[in-house]
Amino acid sequence: MNDEMRERLRRTRRVTTPWSDDGTRGISAARLDELLERWADGYDWGPHERRIGELPWATVQAGGTDLRVIHQRSADPRAPVAVLLHGWPDSVLRFERVLPLLADMHVVVPALPGFPFAAPLTTPGMSANRIAGIVADALGGLGYSRYTVSGGDVGGTVAELLAAEHPDRVAALHLTNVAPQRALTADPAKLAPDAAAYLGRAARWFRTEGGYIAEQSTRPNTLAIALGDSPAGLAAWIVEKLDSWSDESAFTSDELLTWVNAYWVTGTIGTSFATYAEPVALPGRIDTPTVLSVFPRDIKPEPRSYAEAFLNIREYVEHPAGGHFAAWEQPEAYVGDLRRAVALGG
């Protein structure tokens, strides 16, 4: 944190609305003030930057671009391979707490194109489909021809596409949600009754909570300027999601600021909208053996019958705690389900 950044935070223009104390209308003024004061006068990025830099990073040329990955190798060359795919508004930091629990596997955690710690994204067309192809190429470059893929949010969509496009390589899937785009096109007449009812719940969620999706997918340029030039705006946009999509006390203030600062120092908030702004083409059904982990504080957990309409669900595991960032919030539970998927894949 340099002096210019601290001064910029201290001079934040406080913006109030008639709903500034209502956390259901977005981040509250008190919550944001607390975080901005900590960011300006107590938070130290240095130790976090060093810790992140000491992760086993590698860069692989794949799909016409550089893909930066965390590549944690097992001492056993024959160990199974797990690929962990993060989502939005996070980064590879989602998986920091599970890495120490997976020493017996080869683990690859790509920094997805457009997100923090990835190579700069300067051209359009970085859809989830293209990212799946890049990840597949990178894994081949690392010498892996068979692996289990685990992820949620954007990473879950990429995982589904990887399995669909490379069924010979993806041995099993471990997901925390079904690709959300499916709920926008699914035909309720072709679903089981509770799956069709889920579509109604999902539609209500998109109406009441999905405004950020509309803006990020239709006006990414405008939003990128607003958030990329304002630390306060960036924190408000991201922390609202980190707070509301996770269990209470899932993050300390410094952990929240580290996840936000990752976007600030890399200048990637605008490019992280790529998978929202670019169209995705999903297959009707994927036959890869799948473990679906359901965490109660996730944004719209799917019933088994709905997931089974699109995925080969072998195990449907409901957990008593955890939310959208389950690998961070409940690392032991997350890893347990990942191991179930690895076992399915043989």
C-alpha cells in the first residue's frame, strides 16, 4: 500500500442514500466506512502479496495466450490430478485453504483469463467456452491427460464445458452449482415437478438479486470505469457479494480487503466481466460422473432432480454450513467431496 493509495482512500467522497443503513439494499454505509478506514490506515498488503507470490506459480502457453496457474505437485508422480476453477468475484485465493489438504494430489489452479493474477486480457472473445479450451490445452502442456475438475460459479460453467468437450480427459466433476445459464433456457415441461419449481425460485432470484449480472453482461465498459477508478466503489461492489453469499464471519476484514485488493492491484475488475459479456454455448447433458456439493448459504442451491436433468449426478451431498465460496468457508467439507469425485473417476 503506497502513500498515494492511502491518501486516495482517506479522501473518499462519502455517498449516502435514503437506504444507506439498509443492508438489503446493498452494502451499508457503516460497513463500507469500517472497511475503507481499515484499508487506508491499518491494512498491509505486503504480507499477503508475499504469501501469494510464494505459491507454486507456473505459466503455460495455451490457446494462443499465457495461462498462469498454481501448480502444486504431489511427491507421488502417479497421484491423481485435481483441477480447481474459481469464479466471480474472487480468484485463485478461493482455494488457498484447500491446497494444504491436497498434498497427495497434483493440483492445478488456473487464474482464469481476465481475473486477478492472470495474464492481461486485451482482446474480446474470452467466453467460458474459450477458457475451457485454454485450460484443456494448458493441462496437456503440463503433462496431464486425465483429471478431475472441481469448481463453482464461472469455474463450474467452465468445468461443465471441459467435461463436455473433452470426455476422454475429464474423469469426474465436482461442482457446487449447475451452470446458472441453464435456468434461463430450461423447459419446465421437461422437468420433474420440484425441478420445475426450482426454475421459479431461480427466476425470482435473477429479478431481485441479479442486477449485477445485467450490468456486467450488457454494459461492462461503463461499470469498469466506475469500479476501476474508485477503491470505494470496487469494495462496495465486491464485498456486498462476499458478505451476502457466505456464512456470517466467513471472512475477517483483512481477508475481505485482500480479495478486493487483488482486483485493485491487478486492474482486472473490468476484464473479469468477460464471461458475463461473451455468450456461452452449453451442451444439453453431460455424462461425466459428478458429485454436487450443496451449501445452504449459496445463492440458489439446486435440488437433485434439477441437477440430474443436465448432469450425471452420482452423489448429491448436502452440508449444514457454508455458502458460495465453500472451498474457503468449509475447506474440509469441500475436499471431502472432491475426493468422492476423484474416487468416481477411478
